[in-house]
Amino acid sequence: MMMMMNEKMMTDRRRERQIMRSVERQRASGATRPTAH
């Protein structure tokens, strides 16, 4: 049970990171102001 939940959290985190990366790429390609990092 714990392993399943942990695996699900890991996959969710990975998907979230991918989405963030894609959004950042879109913003960088379409935004003029630099991204604060």
C-alpha cells in the first residue's frame, strides 16, 4: 500500500515537473521579460 502511494506520488511529481517545464518553455518563447529564477 505504501509503495503504491509512494509510486503514485512520484509519477505525479514527474508529470507536474514536465508540465512546468513545458509551460516555462512556452513562456520563454512568447514572453519578453526574463524569468525570475
